[in-house]
Amino acid sequence: MTKHSHPELDGQKPQTLYTFQLKRPGQTLRERLTWGAVGLSVGLGAAASIFLLIPQARSWPWTPHRAAATAHDDPFRQGAEQAMAAAELTQTAEFSEDWAEVAMLWQQAIAHMQSVPSTSASAALAQTKVTEYARNLKYAQSNVGTRASRTPDQKTYWTLGSDRDLVMAIQGAPSQTMQYNNTCQQTLRYDNSIVELHNGYVSQYDNADSNLRVLAEGPTVVSEAAAKGSWTLGSTEADVIQLQGSPTRQEQYTSDRFTTLYYGKSSVLFEHGQAVGYLNADQNLKVSLQLPPLPPGQSTPAFWTMGSSRLDVLRAEGQTPVAVSRNDNNCEEVFHFGSGEVTFRQGLVAGYRDHGGSLKVR
């Protein structure tokens, strides 16, 4: 069967991302970010500035325009206000979503502190507060991962590695979108803040306006969630083993970043301990891709087309794929539904093979 292509996405030079092959899963990449739990020491000092995750690894293909600072801008004061808001919310935070809000406030407080000029009389105090707020941030992040969720089927923030669908569901439509013809790269702009994606997944960001609902550290969050008693993409290796039991075989790659657990002929691929692909050959994997609720007024799509999003395909197909794979060399992600397969590029349908005529494509 001829493979259909999407003309807007063809001809792009691929970049290496996750890789997962059905016969031999292997070689993926995405930096796993960790968190720790540390005691909360709340300071009502001050804080301010731009927070850049992994700044030494940034290399933007273009320089984002920054709004000119006004005379009223005072990063130290702004940081103090964010710190106070975080401290106050800490007193009543109960659910995971509450602690996510606390963590984002501490991130902003740290960012403002880091932007206090070295010539300022508050520079030394600002650096002290950066260290203090970093401890508070760690504590808040630890609670994000351990507290019960108020809305387990709906995400309130995104992370590095989140998919394009989740970012846009939380942030809304970007004010500007840029797509690069020679790479597997797309940039979403929200005023002066920018989110950069590779093959439809967040690779880096610049929260210049403090308007991005992003957590700098913690497990990767994607659109799909795990139904009760199952795991999903993004689940940790420990969670998978807890649900699946001990694997029949384990394969560790030389980089120590990639691991494949085998359960008979089925397999799960991990990168830094996080599930990034799988093959459910024996139908024994307790994997599910539970989708977030539809926006008000929208109904489940009956069909999908070329250019549809991952969520649209999953909603229309109404089933968890038998396998999910990422091909770094071709800059593709493939969902396998029985004898059919759907290929995505940058999070949108770029092609498909409908061998049995069962795919709900139009």
C-alpha cells in the first residue's frame, strides 16, 4: 500500500530524537530531569529575573525580541512579591495542582532574583535569596510528585519533553508559530516567551514574560494519562515494574541512558528511566493512553485526516496503539493500530499505511 505524505512536512532534514524500532528498540534521547525533597524555608525577601533551564545548552536559531524595560520594572521587588505569593499559597496547598502553582511561583521569584543587576545595592541579597528560593522550589516540586491530584485526567502544567498538544491545550494558541524547513524544529511564541519543539516535543523554552505554565524540573508530563492499574508513556521504570512485575529480560545500552525491559515478546523502552516507547506483541503490557477531556462544545472526532494531531488520531481510533515508536533518523513518530500505522512529524499526521482498511482516516 502506498504511503501517503503530507506536502507541508516533506523534505525536512531530520534531527536525532527518540528512536524505537519494533524489532530492536534502542537509542533515544531526552534529558531526564530529577527532583529532590528538601525542607521548606520561606523567606519573604525578594527575587527577580529571567529563568533559563539549562542555559549552557541553549542555542536559539534566532534572538527573541524582548520588550523594553520600563522605569517601574524592579526585579528585586517583583521577586519579593512572587516569593510572598508562594509562601502564602504554601500554607493552604493540598493537592498536586496546588503545589505546582507554588513551584511555578518560586521559579518566577528565582528568575527575578537572577536578573538583579550586579551594580544594584540589592545584588548580594538577591543571590542569597536565589539559593534560599531554590530550596523552597525543590520542596514544592517534591510535593507535586507525591500529593494526590485534584484532577488526575487533566494537566495544569507542562514540562520539558511534553507534547505539542499539551502545551497548546494549557497555553492556548501561540501569538506566532515558526517552522524550520531544514530541521525537525518548531517554535511557539507567547508574546516574548518562546517554546521550542523537536518533532512535536518540548526541547527548550524561554519564559521571558513569566507566562508559561511550565515546571522546570520533574517527570515529563504528556497529554495521555494512565488509567487506573496501568502505565503510559512518560511513566517511570519503577512504576512499570510495579505493575508488570519483574521482566523476563533486560537490555542496557552502553550510554547507560537507555534501557529496554522485555516481557516475553513485548518490550518497553526507557530513556533515563522514563517510558518513551513500547511494543505490546504479546498483549501483556498494562499500558493505556487515557486522553484528557474534550473542551466544552467539542465532540469526539469520527475520522482523522492528513495534518491531524496525535490527540485527534487517538480520539478517533478509540484505542491504545499496539506499539509506539520514534525514529530519530527520519524525524518520525509512529503509532501502530493492528495492521495499520500512522506516522507523525512534529506532532501532526504526515503519512499512514492502512493495510486492513481499519484506520478511521478520511
